[in-house]
Amino acid sequence: MGEKDRLRDYRGKRDFGRTREPEGRGSASGDRPRFVVQIHDASTLHFDFRLQVDDVLKSWSVPKGPSDDPQDKRLAMPTEDHPLEYEEFEGVIPKGEYGGGTVIVWDNGTYEPLSHDRKGRPVDFGESIERGHATFRLSGSKLHGEYALTRIRGGQDGDREAWLLVKSREGRARGHGTPDPHRARSVRSGRTLAQVAADGDER
């Protein structure tokens, strides 16, 4: 499926005459795929976890945020694919628009796909997500180490698809589990949600 088709849902939900979220014009670049974690203070306060797969960011809403504690199993609800440029988006989505509220870039960096089959052979990362289990190693400013995304509910019979985001048990937790979204600061600007909201900045 082409990049344009993969972003159809994303573009269909937004009026780009009102929001400064990116429409999506870029293509993949760099040797390693990117990831971003954004804090989004919309109708509910949550974290958005996004992994670059080909020319889009596969996206999940993580209500409690990612944790570096292997004992924490974080519910992750899939959302529409986002354009690669969304990694840089920080600001205020206007009230009345889809996802209206404040967004900061809490963490970003690169990741290494680790998915493999039962014989230890590498599996295409996009294919591993389609199958419902993907492992990867994050190299961010805040998140480091091996994580896994596993589908726990398939979305049949009217139920929403649901996943778990879990850090592997390799090594110790580096921080304090769940970040406090109200005190967290952007890796792009050093600002909190409240500061971005006060600025009304949509960069």
C-alpha cells in the first residue's frame, strides 16, 4: 500500500486549514528507523507511541505512557498511521479539531528492529506488526533498551484492537517507571505541556 493511501485516515480526520499538524510530504531517510513518544493533553491525557515503518509512523495511544520497568505492562491502543514529519510536531491543536489539545515531544530517537521467527531468522518489521508481535531496541534521549509490542485483542466482533507495550527484562530499569506527564519536559524545546499551552505555539 502506498504512503498516500496509508495516510488517508489521518488526512480525512483533519482540516489542515485550521491545524498546523503536518499533511505528510516526506519520505524515509537515514540508516535506522525513527521513533517518537508524544504527550497529548486532549479529551484524555495520554502518550502517543510511534514507530517508523517504511514511510509512515505506526501509532498507538498509551494511556499510562511507556515504562522502563519490565514489570509494567502498558495498554496500547492502535490509532491511524501518521506522517514521518509528525515526529517534530509540538504545539496546540485547535479546539474542535480532531485530537484538539496540547502536544509535546517527550522523547525521540532511533530503534533497531529485533523481530525474528522461531528459527531465529529476521522477520520484516512491518510484517511482524501485522502478525501481532514485534520486538525492537530503542535508542532515545529517555527510553533505552529492548521493548515488545504484542496484540492481545484482535478487534473482531466490534471490540477495539488492543496491544501491550512492555520492556524486556534485559538489564535493570533506568528511571522511575512511568513519567509524570504534567512535569515532563519536551526533548525539543524543554517546555512542559502547560508552557506550550500558554504559548499557544503550534510548531
